[in-house]
Amino acid sequence: MRTVHRSFACCLAVACATAGGLAIPTQDAAAQVTVGGVGYAQYQMQLAKDTLTADSAIQHLNNFDVTRAYINVLGRFPGGIATRVTADIYNSGGTGGQHAFRLKYAYVAWTPEHSPLTYKIGQMHTPFIDWEEALWDYRMQGQMAMERSGYVSSSDFGAGVDGKYGADRFNFQAGIYNGENFNGPPGDQGKDLMARVSYRLKDTDDGTRVGGLRLTAYGSYGTPSSGGRRQRFLGMLSYKSTNLTLAGEFAVTRDSITGGNTAVGGSAVAAAPLKSGQVISAYGVFHFPGTRFALVGRVDMVDPQTDSTAAAPGIHDKQTRVIGGASYQLSPNVRLMADVDAVSYESGFTPTAANYATYANRTTAYLHVQFTF
């Protein structure tokens, strides 16, 4: 039997009382508070797996589940003030399929009158993932390549600014964050600087912040709590119209292996060794004109260590993920998606009993349902 934390029950009660995104009356007639949400349900079935006998439960997945449910409380107030609080109810993987509650977003934003800039502080979106998920538009299938591989997070504690010019021809987001992500402790005094810029080279019939033929760049530089360095640099070329989305990205990562600096000879200090990683992702979506059907495809290639060092020689853990499927928009607030997700590792890499759950070749079929209220 699944157990749900009391916080989840309280949030669910609020959501049910205000379902449909209805406005909640406030004392200030110019203020507006709305409540809505989104949920992701799925059925998954293992089609193929490694022959390793360890952890048989993972090798024979055949389950229904609710992987995520978000409850959003949005506020708009006079003077260009906006607020957002988002509850994240997720499958924690605990005994009995337990779901847990945590805070995903909680921030205040200010947009001065006639200004193209919006200033934010709190637990908020990081610059890249929210933007890319709007481009991909299939979060129901899973995380984007950079987040799925642990290089970035969609939310963190910090302060920053968003900007847009020329009807979103150019838009950007930049900020200073703790760098330890929304689901981790605040960390030490070290902070991460993150920024994304996107420029529309050519217009299409999609005039949104992700529409058109676009060139996008993202970078971050910081210090993890363990010390050392944490760097990410990404470039992307994308095209989005009403019926077609195409995108390709290339990212390089550099992380300290041991953390901190290493004392040499009692007084001299040498920088901790770094490992270089690489992420390549390409995806496409084709909406059949005049119908509710779409075809979806994606390939992610993640190599956590592109070079060998004395600390980690001969690593062969490059992962390739291929996703292919189709979606159907059942109604404005319900979308269905069926896909196959195949994960494989480069030749020469063999998972052990201890790490099979993370490193294993497998092919899984999914039926996803996304519902909003």
C-alpha cells in the first residue's frame, strides 16, 4: 500500500477546492491568485535487458505509476509583482512505492512598468532546463539529457533576471545560484553563475520564446560544496514552427574529481584534477497538420569522462539513449504518448551487481499520460 505524506494531502485538498485554475478572491481587486497543476501517469514494461542476474526487480519492470504531480499557486499583484509556489509530489522509490513531497519553486518576481526585464529571487527556474522543456514539450517522457545525466537542475535557490527584446527575438536569463539544486542542501559559501541567451535567426509561425530558427548558448561556472570546480558550456541550434520542431545541442562539462585543492609539499597547492564530460542531444517532433497526432524522436549521447586520468583510467561508460514514439492530444488538458526508450553503453563496459540499477542496457516501452487542471 502506498503512503502519502500529510503535506501532500493538504496540497491536494487545496487543489481540489480550486480545480480548473479558478481565481481565488483577494481583498485587492487588482490582485489575482490562481491554482492549477499537472500530473504524469505511466505504464512501463521491460522489453529487453542485460543477462546480469543481480537485482531482478529492476530487470522485470512491469508497472503502473504516477511519476510526478505538481500543484502551482500563482499570484499577480499591482506594481508588476508576481509570485509562484509549486509543490512537487514525486515517486521517491521508497518501500511500498512511497511518494514524497518537496518544494519545487517558491519565488517572487518584479517587472518594472514598461521594462523588458524581470527580476526574481527565491527557489526558481535555472536558466536552461525550463526553456528547453518548452521547446521539446514532452516532459511527460522524462528529463532532458543534461538534467537526466545530473549536470544541471531545473530549479535552485538564487536571484536573477530574465529579459526579452523585439517580441522575443532575443531573450535571456541569468542568475547566481547556490549550485546544489533544489533537492539538495544549500551548501557552503560558493555560488554558481548561470546564464542562457537565445536569438531568433528566422521567423516562423511560432512567435513564442522558443519559436523560429534559433541559436542558443548556455554556460555555468561555480564551486561545489566539496570544493574544486563545476563548469558547463552548451550550444544549440533549433527550429520550431506550429507543426515541426528540430533541435541539436552539444555540451561540454568539467568537474573536479576529488573536490577541493590538493596540498603538495606541505605549502604548495595544486588544483584538484578535473574530468571532462560531453553531452550530445538531438530531437524532433512532427505534428500532422489538421490532426491531434504527432511523431516524436530523440537521441541522447552522454559521456561522463571523455579522457582518462590517473584518478579514473580506462572509463567506458558512454551512454546512448534512443527514444521513439507517437502522441495524441485527447483534449486540451490530456495528452497521451506511447514510446520505446532504449539505453545502451559502449562496448567494453560491464555493469556489476552494485551498479546495475544505474548502468545497464535495457529497452522499455511506455504509455504516458499528462493531465493538467
